[in-house]
Amino acid sequence: MRGLARAAHARDIDRYVKDALIFLRDELRREYRLSEDELRLLDAPVCDLPFELPQCTFYARDTQWLLRFAEGALDICEPFGIGVIFEGERPLRVENLEFCREY
């Protein structure tokens, strides 16, 4: 059954990317200290938000998975990007990779 669920995720990737972008925009505005210039970048339409190269990571025997944007225009995106942890189909939290040693 999990294989079927993951296949559904693959078919719906555009929807998950959009959900992650909206979630990132809202959470970064609310929970993170961004510069005025960075906040202005978040005023763009969803498809133009400053996050690129989405990658999905699924974890064995877990309902949580990561949608990581490997590149972004905000300082918080250096050096490994920024991600959104999903619980099934629902964005759960921002995964700040800023202080990771490696990804």
C-alpha cells in the first residue's frame, strides 16, 4: 500500500510543491526574522517565490517526508536549501537546513 501512496505523491508533485511554497511563505513571514528585502521576495506570486530545485525524500516506515528546495534567494537557504516536512499530505513544519553540516 505504501508503494501506491508514494506513486500518488509522484503524480501530485506539482500540488505538493505549491503547498510547500505557500507554507514556506507563510511560516517564514510569521516565525523567522527576515530582512525587508527578503520579505519583499515573499510578496511574489506563488510560482515566482524564491525557492528552486524541489526534491522529495521519503522515509521507510514513516508517514513523514521531506520536500526540500535545494536553492533559494533567502539567506536561510544557504548552504543546503530549505525544506518542508509533510505528514502524509499536510505540510507540518519548516525544515531549516541552514546550520546542517551536510545534506
